[in-house]
Amino acid sequence: MGSSDGILINLILIVYLINMLKYVNYDIVFQELPNETTLAINISNCPCHCKGCHSSYLAEDIGKPLDWITIQKLIMKNIGITCVSFMGGDLEPATVNLRAAQIKTAYPDIRVAWYSGRQELSKDIDIKNFNYIKLGPYIEELGGLKNPNTNQRLYEVQMSREIDENGDPVYGLMDITNVFWK
């Protein structure tokens, strides 16, 4: 191996480490998604910095790598969950999308969600890999999903009866935010 190969390997490793999806912790939750027992994985490096965020520590570059093996271990450790939710990951939406696709393939009975602090869905997200997507930054004056005045929206991904030019199903987002307004 020449010196240029070593430099290339080091560059690839640096890019991998910089762009790695990291998680800080997780919890089993019952209120983030309707009728789901959810493994909520808290992802760090949040670029949104919402004023009044209840998880502001997630803006820091902290945590452990959230690779496929780690996700499998978390799922196996938490038998009985019905959903896995990525709580954040806005810095690496392509990686969130990849992990969601892996879960959908390996665990077809487990639903997948993503809580994004962005107002619009990233172009790196293929909605067919998800069952739920929450969009919108937290705006203190408007409150969270339980407040009818919120800017945030929770969508359920639904497959339509239509097919695209390749013969694949067309997916859409249905706003179900009002399920929180009891």
C-alpha cells in the first residue's frame, strides 16, 4: 500500500467519523406516536437549536455511533416495541433514511418514525421507509404537538392506490397532529 492509499483511507475515516449518526440515550415511550410502544432513540448533533427545547443537550456532539448493529441490539433488548423513532438526526437525514430502510427490511412488523426539527422534509428522505414523520421546529410560543396552536405536524405515511411510472406504489403524508388534541 502506497502513501497515497494511506492518506485516502485516513480521509475516508475522518469523513466517516465527522458524518456519523450518534445517539445519546433511548427510552420506551407511549405518547410520542399514537397507539405505539416506541423505542425513542435520542440523536445528538442537532443543528436546529430551538429556543426552549426540552432536550437542548442533544445539540452537542456527544454519544455513541448509531450503526446497524447497535439498532439491532436495541430492538432485541426491547422486545414488545411496536415502533422505533429517531428523535432528531437532522444533520444526517440520509443516514436516518438508511437506518429506517434497514429496520423496515429486517423487522417488517415494527413501524418506523422520525422526529425532525426542520420545517420541510429533507430531499434525502424516502417516505416509504417510514410510518410516521414529525416536522417542525419547536417554537416556545406555539408549544408542542399537544397544543392546537403548534406549528409542528405529525404525519402518517400512507400508500395510495396509485403507482408511479416504474410500477411502484405512491406514498403520501396524512396530517394526524389532531390526535394529540384531546
